[in-house]
Amino acid sequence: MSQRLAWEQTETTLFLSGTLDRDSLLSFWDKRQPLLNSIEKIDVSGLVHVDSTGLAMLVRLKGEIVEKSQSVNIIGVSDNLNTLIELYGVKALLLN
């Protein structure tokens, strides 16, 4: 059984932990809007698994924050997540 997705906001950092996949992201997605107003960093170091749907959510989440004229950095990217990012060709979207 996979670990549930959990999130916590501390000042301007949003910490994600657990599993970010198609089964777990809906609970976060429905509650994301209030979190987006003051986020400058998304720390993904606590994620133990991310699938392609979770990766797509990260791309969309960053896009929504940037649309609000805010910059955001994704930090704590594991080797496995970095490999997925490179395989899908979204490094320029997520990590720049």
C-alpha cells in the first residue's frame, strides 16, 4: 500500500510528502487554491513516489503560480524524480 500524499505550508514553502500519483493527487488538487497565493518554493524531498500524473500536476501547479505573476522554485528533487522529469522533457518548465 502506498503512502498517502500529505502537504504542509510553512511561510512561503509548500512541503509535499508521500506518494504523488493519480490515486493520491485529487485530495490536494481540490484544496490547492488557498496555498498558491504565497508560495515561493515547493519542496518535494518528502515524496517517495511520483508517477507521470503526479509529474503533470507539478507542471500545472507551477504554471498556475507563475500565472499569478509569482516565481516559484521546486526544490528537493530526488534522482528518480529528476529522471522522470528528463524523460518527459519538462526540465525547463519545472526546474528553471
